[in-house]
Amino acid sequence: MATKNTNNKSAPKNPKYNRQAHNPTDMVLKKPYKNPTETWWGKIIVWLLVFGMVGGVILSFILSIINNNA
């Protein structure tokens, strides 16, 4: 009867961790790069910039009409 080898070191349990680390603090979770515009805070920043720029153009146009500078 053959016994199952449970000491298989060639296949890591979680490939996201750095197995070559010598120190437990060196075992850092490697997260893939995520585009900031795909996150909720990135979308908020982009929309605030867009509304701010469009609002600035519209506001300056209205103020120039009111002050007879257009």
C-alpha cells in the first residue's frame, strides 16, 4: 500500500505570496496593478475634475456676458 506524500514543496498553497522570502515580514502579498479610474475613489476624482472644468468654463462665460466682456 502506497502512502500519499503530503510534503510536496513544489506546489505552493497560495501562489500570491513570495515563497522565496527568508523573513516572515518579507512575505508580502503581491497585488496586481489596478488602474485608478477603475476604483470608486478614482472615478470620484475624475468626475470632480470634469465637472469642475466644465463648470469653470460655463461660469466664466456667464460672467463675461453679465459684465459685457463677451
